Amino acid sequence: MDDFEKMLNAEQVSVERYVRFRLHSREDAKDMLQEIYLAAYQNFSRLKNRDSFKAWLISIARNKCNDYYRKKAALFEIPIDALTEKELSDSRYGITEVSTVRDTWERLGNKDKQILYLYFWKEMPQAQIARLLDIPVGTVKSRLFTAKQNFKNKYPHHTDELKGECNMKKLPEKMPEYTIAESAEKPFSVKWEELMGWFLVPKPGEALSWGMYDMPSRDCSHIYDMKVTGKAKVHGIEGVELTARESSYSHREEVINRTFIAQLTDTHCRFLATIRTDEDVRNYITFLDGDEFVPNWGFGENNCGNETNLSPKGDILRNGADITCKDHEFLLDIVGRYKVTINGKSYDTVCVMDINACGCGVLSEQFLDRNGRTILWRRFNRDDWAIDRYQKKWSELLPENERLMVDGIPYVQWYDCITDYIL
């Protein structure tokens, strides 16, 4: 295997995430990746600093994506699919993207649309715009200023809303070094009120930031700024509405927004609904929508959610990297007690495992302290998970990453997550 192939294999997952983040069509994204890899291969000999391979590869992907949208552009019309700010309204394993700025764009006047398109999309200098429209440069400047203000005023996510995010603790660019040491002491019971996979406690006033870190590079790929925005009801059941603002760590202007509704009781925590925008309609998919909701957001018998009062049940047994499970549809159990040392601090934790929820081929390993808060979360993929999409087993894609054996089947570590709770 030559140097290019080795380096590409190491960064392939990150590039695919980036392209899928930018392009709404999976088929177009698949074709785009082939173009990116071909361009990278043809120009690899010109790359002087091999340590910058990932940044160089992402820059090729960014340029290719921009070219893709420029080709689709029609005169004086910005394709909605081209806008980078999206809203996600599906599960953490399969997402659906829709634009959050469609209504804002449609509410602008034709002159505002025209000047914004020429300046930002076509990247025309103001003098060239003046010649094209046969107006003075001063008029171009005035119209551009007015159009930007009109867009800003009509846009639903105002600047004031985002200022608070700057006050949140900054998550590190690299995953801090950590150690996980098994303890001889018995696991303790814990009250766990966080949403599965999202780490936020669904109570009024709660807010949290967390980061996703690719392994083995330890690079932070995405940041999630979350908050509870208020109370909500779904089919008469009371809960709270939450928003999650996802952004690329290296390109914070590339934003995806999610909205969903969750409920916390004395015994369970569960999702009640997710909001998806189809064309111009906001579609509320709820826990009563069966197969449209449950495989992505549901958990537990009759979608009761995950238990909040956790004690070891013996459904999942762990001996080092070897794990055996009982034959249950929903497997969530405490598998041991561990000392996790991360970011210069040590935590007494229990490890909670969630295996194959809804048969998805994913294992999560979540280390909780006595407050029921996540210290470290790690995701493992079954070796053949999504093999049609990735074309290789995960042991081939990420050969250096840690592995667990579940009833004799290998699971490979993909990424880690930490929250600002530990900072």
C-alpha cells in the first residue's frame, strides 16, 4: 500500500462526513467523493508537507462542493440546497437535511435577492456588478448593505441568540489523553437523566456543549451547542423542547440545527417528537408514528425510553474487551466500575453500555460519575456496520482503533465524545 492510500484511508471517514454535511443528495455525495479522491491522487506529488494532508484533502473537498453548487446555480436565483445552514430532523444514525433559511430567502425582495446572489454567490466585485446592472458603484454598496440588513432582520436565528454560546467553555481541538482503569470495587447505582446520545438533561434552563472526536487522530470534528428552549406538549404529554446547534470545528460558519421534544420522568427519559421540514411544511414526527419514529428515536418496550435509575442487571457481562449479552431487544446495563482520568482529573465512574439498539449494529460505552453525568462516551461500530456505504469493514478502515468483542463479533471504535461538564 503506497503513502497516498494509507493517508487517504486514515482520513476517509472525515472527508465523507464533510461531503455529506455539505451535499443533501447521497448519490451526488458518492460521486463527489470519487472526484475528490481522484483530484487528490493526481495532485498528491505537489503536497510538500505530508502532515497537512487532512487539511489539504478537506480544502479539495470544499472547493469541489462549491463548484458543484456553482454549476447548479441559475441566474439571479440561489439554489436552496446550496446553503450551508441546514436543519437536521432525524436520528443520530441517519439524518435528513432541510434548509433553515428557505423562508427568509423567499421573504426578500427581488432586488435584495439579486444583489446578494451576485456578490456572495457569483463572487463578483462591486465594480463588475455596477457594470452588469448599469448603476453606480455607490448604489451597489448601498443596495448590498440594505440587502444584508434585510436578510439579518428576517432570519429566525438572530445574533443575540448566539452570543451566549461564546460564553460556553471552549472544547479542545484535540481529544485530551485519557486512561480507563477497571476498579475492583462494586459498581454503584446512579440516577442518569441525560438524553441518550445527546448528554443534555431535558429540564428547563439546562444548556450544554459537547464535542465529537475522530479516532485515532483525536481531532474534534463537530461541536454541539444545546439548550432547552421551553416547555412543550405532544399529544397531551408534557415535555420540553430542545435545540442542538451543530457546527464543524474548523468551519464554525457551517451550521446544522436540530429541534426535538423530550420528556423526563422519575423513572425514564425519552424522545417524544422530532421536527422535520418537508418543502414548506414543518412535520412533527412523534412517538405515535410507529416505524417512522421508533427505529430512529425510540427505545425500550413500548417506547418507554431509557431507565434513569440504573443498577447492574446482568444483561451485559464484560470481561476486559470480551462482552456477552442476553438475548434482549433493548440492551442497556452497567458493566463495571472504572477510574477515568481525563484532562488532568480523575473520576470514579460506572460504565453503561447500550448495544444494538433497534438492531443498528452500534455499541456505546458511557462512563457516568455519581451525579449521573457523562465523563466520556465512546462509539463502536460492528465490523460490518454500513458496509454498503463504506465498502470496507471497520477493522480495515480504522485498523489502529480499539476493538471490543460482543458474543464473538468485533466492534471497532469510531469516535469519542466529551462535554463541557468536565472542563
